[in-house]
Amino acid sequence: MISTDTSGDTNPYRIAIFFHDLGIGGAERVMLQLAQGFSESSHPVDLVLACAEGPLLSEVPSGVQIVNLKTRRPIEMFLGLIKYLRANRPSVLLSPFEVTSVIAILAKKISGMPTRVVIRVSVHLSRNKRTTKWKKILEQFVISRVYPLANGIITVSEGVAKDFALYTRIPLERIKVIYNPVISEQLLKAADQPVRHRFFIEGQYPVILGVGRLAEQKDFSTLIKAFDILRKKIPSRLIILGDGEERSSLEELIRLLGLQDFVDLPGFDVNPFAFMKQASVFVLSSKWEGLPGVLIQALACGCPVVSTDCLSGPAEILKDGEYGYLVPVGDARAIAEAMEVILRGNIRKSPQSWLEQFTIDAVIPQYKAVFGI
């Protein structure tokens, strides 16, 4: 149900989560997981969206109220949020993106409400690309002056926390690191579903898997080059799930290397977890990350992993290489060698006890501690 008024509920521990929409993205999925966790722990939850639309709208948990501000204009979002805060008086307002976080902090100040504003940072802000140098300077100026007004600051990894502290000059002591709750019962059930991709159906060769947006950050061109090196030693196949602006250049690279019969880019798949469970190796080839959820999910699905030792997250997730292979960023030969080691039987796996820290049961109490409820 979509609503713009939840004033009928007087529970003093209402939690509001404010962001743009429910487009497909890692942060949006995490917000839905958190909303469900808060709701299941007996807190009323409002999902306050600039526009209540997007592919993930159907995945909003049944106990969560959607509040639709019906605008994408920042000034209208700001005014709509002030109205919402005054009408509903949530105990906490959580925001996961830069623009919505700035709006949330300023709206709380103008509204005069006692709502605690908590912001969540999932990326290296210093690496955010802007169209001009001056826009980057403006971003840093605004964030470094507005974010300190928040009641709580959460980052998704130690690396993001350190970058954030340097970028904003906010003391590390004010920042709480809480990992994303990317492992769930639903994920494990989805992983047991059959995979109908021809590479698995044929079953003749080990399958290497990459998952993510086809963009510069994920550096899938290096993974394809690494696979080309590997294939000359061990006959194998490569699947990269995802879509994005680099599709045409990756397809051209595949053609130039003569890999059309060995590499497939099938696009986005709603259930990458089934692929993870069936694959022989999962590879994260990124140039940078915040906390790569797909790497954690691959571990949860029992898939051996290779990851670049990029800033930040992989080293934390893999316990400095104890639970998977870490290789230099952009090094196709190192990736190929790590994949070969795994395919020859030298597998590093993480214990269930290590993965528990990435579950909703572990994460919700930490958020509530920051919220003060």
C-alpha cells in the first residue's frame, strides 16, 4: 500500500528510511532487508521514498509502510520530508545516499522535531566522480559541513570509514562500522534453484562466474583477459551476470580474443545465487568497492572466490586471504593463476561462524544501538 500519512500510529519507536526509489541496486536491497529486520523486531517502519516506483517495489516487506513524496526535485523532497517529520514524528530517520542524507539532516533541523538522523555511507566518497572539478569541491564542502550535524554515522567497512574520515575530517570515533546483512534464508533457498544456462547444462567444463554492473569499477575486461590465460591451461567457461554501459566494449574484447564460444554475458539475473552455488570459482575483479555484497554471498553459497585486494572490503571479508584468494587490482595474470590454483583443488573456505556477521540477526542490534532504541 502507498500512503503519505502514517500519523495514526503513535508508537514512539517508529523508524523511517529515506531514499530516492526502489530501482535495482545493492543499497536499495540492503534498505529493504533492514526494513524487514526492524519490522520483525516489533518497530513500525516507514519507507519514505521520493518516488514510490522501481523493480524492487514488489519486494517491500508486508509490515512496512510506504510513504510516497511523489517528486524527484530536491527542494520538493526537502519540503515533503519536513511535512512527513512533523506529521509522523519518527524516532529515527536513516538515509543511505549523499543527496538524501543532506536533505534528511537539514529537514530535521528545519522541522524542529527530535528525530535522530543517522546516515549510512557505503562508498568511498573521495572516489565519487563528478562532471567538473568544481562540483567535486562543492560536494566535499557540503558533506563535510552538513554530515557532522547527523546524530549517527554508519559505514559498511573499515576502509570506507577511513576514507570518509579523511574526506570529511570527521573523527573516526564518531563513525560506526556495521557490515551489510546480505546473507538471508531467502538467499540460501534461492541458491538451491536449478540453473538452466547452457554452460551448466553441458557440464563438461568448470564455470567461472562474475556478477555486477558492466562498468569501469567492476573491471570485467581484466577478468576476461584472465580467463583467456586460464583457458589455455584448463578448458573452462566464463559467465558474467549484469548489464551496463561497458557491454559493447566487453563484447568487442571477447570477439578480439576469439572467446565467443567460451564467454557469455547473459545480462541481469534476478537469482545470481543459484549461479554462485553451481560455479567452480567466483571472481570479483573490481578496481574499488565499499563492501562487495556479491563476494559475501558467493561465500555463503559455498563457491570458492578470487578477489582483487581493492579498497575496500575484500580483505575484511576474506580475513586477509584466509578465506579466499586476494590478488592485485588490474592483474590478469594473477587472477588467472589464482583461478587455476582453485580448479586444481586448493580451495579456501570460510566457516559458518565467520559468515554470521553478515546476517540480519547480527546487524539489526548494531543499528538499534546507533539509533539509541
